[in-house]
Amino acid sequence: MSKAMTPRTWFLTGASRGLGAHWAEAVLARGDRLAATARDIAALAPLSERYGDHFLPLRLDVSDTAAVRDAVRSTEATFGGIDVLVNNAGHMLVGAVEEVEEEQARAQMDVNYFGALAATRAVLPGMRERRAGRILQVSSLGGLVAYPALGIYQATKWALEAMSESLAAEVAAHGIHVTLIEPIMFPTDLAAASPQVAQDPAYAHARQALYAGAEAAGFTPGDPAATSEALLAIVDAPEPPLRVLFGTGGLEALRTEYAGRLAGLEQWDHLSRLAQGKPSGS
């Protein structure tokens, strides 16, 4: 695993489990400083014991915007600034659009989108002042393609995608790079640890289509630990990508998706022209 020329300071949300736990270990193992957040920081105690003052555990619910700002300020006060933000906290609500309660939908957006937005906005002043910084947004293949029974979850990722693409264009002049990470399939128990909907038999076919689609696409589970090296490579790259897929099979799925979108738009282009109307003065 490559080592950075000088130690960096990271702010990582959702560090207690899944990909975040692997990333926290990798960041600290190479000598960087890390502020890591979790709703239950007891899970972070082993890292505190091993890495001492290189590690700052923070109890945080990212849906609390004021608490997010406080956590960022605490990290800046402790380490002198944040070089890398990784917005990883999130959960996955599985359910058809009609099955999801409004409160569940709002909570999903609060964590996956507004939590990332709050952390992003909080680190930007310091990064702009130093004219350097990396912001890594953990999206999903579902931030680029929408599958049945995941509409609300994927809506949060589509929102994250749009915000981050605009942000990348806005902050490039300040020396800040933004990267959207698109994991495909990793055994992290994300769905199992997330809120559940009351399933309606009317949408059993949607859940079946979700799993059948993943099987048909040939998605196979990747190794969560292996993502750490890829994450560090993004941060070390002089010109990191705006988007990068984590895992295999995604490119083929996207080629099919985008070809279908273009074909559909071309098929109905006659309505596009009808809606345009005639040029004024003709």
C-alpha cells in the first residue's frame, strides 16, 4: 500500500462498520491522522488504543447539521485542518415507493444526502483557505441507475451525484477535488442494518426483479478490505476522477443503461420537436 509523502488529516463518517471500518484502519495504518465518526463510538475504542493521538473518535448522527459542524470544528482544532473528507455514513431503505412511509423517506434523505451536504459545506472554508482538499462522496452504482424496490435510497444517491458534480466545477479553482465513489456489491450488511418497510404483497414482483436484475448483470460480491487500497490511490492521485466504480460489472450495466436512455429519447424525439414549437417569426 502506498504511503503519502506527508501525513494527511482525514474526516470519515460512518467509520464503525462496513467499508468505513476498513478505511479507518487503512488510513491510520499508513500514518495519517483520522477523525472518525459513528453513532456509537464504543466500536472505535480499539483504534483509539492502537493509534493514540493520531485518532479522534467522535460520536455523531450526521442528520444533525449543527452536530456535524461542531465535529468538523473539533477536528480542525485538534489537528489543524482537514485534508480529506469521506462522506460514508448512510443506510439503505429497501422498499417500493408506495411501501415507504414519508418519515422513512425523509430520514433516508437526512442521513444519505443532507448529512453529506452538511459535512461538505463545513469543510469547504478551511479547504478554500489552504487551496487544497479532497472530498470523497460514497455514492453507489444506484446513484447512476435506478432499480425497483430501491427508489427512495437511490433518490438520495442521485441527489448526492448532482450536488457533487456541480460542486466539483465550483471548487476546482480553489484546488479542491471531488470524487464520487460508486460501490457495486460488497457484503457489508448495509441493508440488514437499515430501517425496514412493511412489505406489501402487491410489490413482491419488484423485490424479485431487484434480485433477478443483479444476478442477470453478473454482479458478484467484492472484498470490502480491498477497497482500502483503491481509496488511498484516489487520494494520492494528482488528478483524481470525478467518478470511479468500486467493483466489477458496473461498466457493462452502465453501457446498457445509457444506450437504453438514448434510444428512448431518440424514439420520442418527435415529441421533443413538437414541444419546441416553431421558431419565432416563422
